[in-house]
Amino acid sequence: MDILIQASQFLLSLSLLIVLHEFGHFIPARLFGTRVEKFYLFFDYKWSLFKKKIGDTEWGVGWIPLGGYVKIAGMIDESMDKDQMAGPPQPWEFRSKPAWQRLIIMLGGVTVNVILGFFIYAMLMWVYGEQKLPTSSVKDGVMIMNPVAEEMGFRNGDKILKVRGEEVPYFGSLTEEIIYGGDVTITREGQEQTIAIPVDLIGEMSKQKRATRFFYPRVPFIIAASADTSLNKGLFQAKDEVLTIDGKTISYFDEVKDILAEKAGGEVQVELTRADKNLTVNAKVSDKGLLEVVPLLMSIEEMKKTGLYEFETLEYDFLSSWPAGWNKTTENIGKYVRQFSLIFNPETGAYKSLGGFMAIGGLFPAEWDWENFWRITAFLSLILAVMNLLPIPALDGGHVMFLLYEMVTGREPNQKFMEYAQLVGFIILIALLLFANGNDVYRKFF
């Protein structure tokens, strides 16, 4: 059921982004009197799930969910329609239009993706506002969530002071700053220390089956659920909060690891609160040093109720939500471009982190949450805009590159050259698609 919910969100988000992106090409094409022969969600190789011709355009849904397209008359695109291009140019064709009009048509999809991301962020700001956890509020240090962080030398309770000599104002930005490498300054038991981040950190993280954040604010040991096969089946209940184990006070969940490791295969006495009452139970410890329960990783709202952390809450009215949404848009585009640039440095191993449809689908939560759905969709829209601007033939950026060349030199590239360039670009895209999805499969099964 969880996979079905994730897949449904992914398919809905992908469909929305594809359709609006292609409308970004369709609308200026029609405004400039250019004929659009096909408008498809997904690809329709050999056959389609649905199609209907309205006017000059065939509207349809293909059976290969790898994207979508509009087929614009008189344009060398992925359809490789050489017969049409062999005839004389017609006034309704793309190739007959001035270069500036063709440029607007090609930039239309990317423009819509940026506008969509901006619009969604603005509405999210208006409806939900923002809640941020200042790094300075995490006074008792962090809880280690990723084994790679532990291998680098981080420990539970470390206070993160600076990354590359600069303070990171908000806790949520720590991991994304650390992946760029450099030194991290921490305090541990009152002593200041420096931890060096390896240049291939992203490559090491990509070996994990599922992306996991480095750190989490330390939270009390509250039980979310007890596994049906647990050694202590029926002993613990959801929302039980562990206070002590064998008389040792437990302030945070991460403190139990070492205590239980010493009692592996034995028993411990656990004091806990349940419905405002204190209880003491004897619990078994597995050979791996576990009580075999699922701890609760608190949401922002749950953390706020504990009073452990002071969050900054930013609320926006309808007018102020627009500049806030634009700031979020430009900030996330900058972050993505910065992270994507790491791929071109082989030393970082970032190319190993390229993900395909499984990775993207895994961004969506296992429960339907409209706020998360729209936040992820907005970010994916910006990713789609950036990726489509890459100067690769067969992508919008490739067409834009050749159009700019034409506008600067006054010479249109040779048609045969354009056909070969389109073919090469298509091969590059297929190779990238296979590589990214191959990474997904490798991480999943190996």
C-alpha cells in the first residue's frame, strides 16, 4: 500500500509537470501561427492509450511513462521526421518563423516550469508559512542518522558550530552544506574539534539503498510502535516514553545504544510513562542490543510541544507570499545548480548519486500529504527547468544553443548537421537515462 501511495503521487506530479511544460511550448507556437501536430503525455511508440484529433493537433496519452512531447511542424526533433523537412518551408512551420519567435517557443517549457515552481512556493508560503529550526537552538547537539557521518567521526551529542568556517543559521541546511566538503567545527564534551569532510562524500552516500539525512535534533525515547515479532511483544505501547534503563536516566533516544549494547542477550529494567502514569517493566534485549521497538522521530509540531527547541515561525499574507515564494524559487535553483555541478568533478563521486524514477518516486512520503506533495512537485518543476536548459541536442537547451548561434552569426546551422546532432543528443539522453535508473537498481538490490 505504501508503494502504491508513493507511485500515485509520483505519477500525478510527473503528469502535471509534463503537461504544463509542453503547454509552455504549445501556447507560444500557436500564438505565432505555428502548427502543432501532436501533444502527448508520455511517449506513444507504435501505439497510444488514447488519442483524439482536434483541429490540426492530435492529443493523446502514450504507454511509455518517460516524459511527453509536442510535435511542432517544420522542426527537427525527436520524431526525426525527415520527409516533412525535405519539402519546401511552409508559412505555418517552425522553420519559417523568425529566430526570436522560435527562441520564445523553445524557452516556453522551461519558463512555465519556473513559473509553476514559483506559484506553488508562493501558495505554500501563504497557506502554511515556514517553520525553521535555528542551529543555535540545538543546544545538546545532534543525533547521528547516517552511518557515513559516524565513519567520518561525528558522534551523538556533537554541536555543529561552523562548516568551512561559516555558521549555518538553520539546522535543515547542515547536510546540504556538509556535502560540499571542507572542515566542520564541532564541540564535544566542551572541547572544540575539527572534522575533515572527504571530497568523495556524495559518492560514499550513494552506496546506500535509501538517502538518509546526516543529523536529526536529539529527541526523547518515545515508542512509535512495537514490532509484532518483537522479543517484548505486548510489553510496550505506542507513545510510551522511556525514562530510565537499569536506573540510568534517558534524556534522548540516542543514549540507549551503548546501554543496551552492554546488556545484549539479557534483560533490563525500564521505567517509562504511559498515559501520565509511571510504570516499571522488565524487558528483554536482543543479541544485537535492541529492545525491538520503533522509536518516534518527532515532526516539527511534536518537537514544538516538547519545548526542547525554539522554532522560527514565519507567516505570510497573500501579498507578502509572492516575494517569499520567489526567494524560495531562486534559492532552490541555486542549490540544485550548485549540487549538480559536483557531478562534473570525478573526485566527488557525485555521478554515482544520479537517480532515476525509483529515486524520484522515493522522494514522496508513504502517506498522502498535500503540503509535502506540492513542495516536492515545486522542486521537481525547478529541476525539470534546469535539466531542460542543458546544452544537449534533443533537449530545449540544445535547440536554444543553435538558435543563439543563428541569431549571433546570421547563419542557420545545416539541416543535415541538425539531424545528426539531434540523433547524438537522443543517444546521450538514453545513456543518461539507463545510467541513472541503473544506479537505482544497483542501490536497491546490491
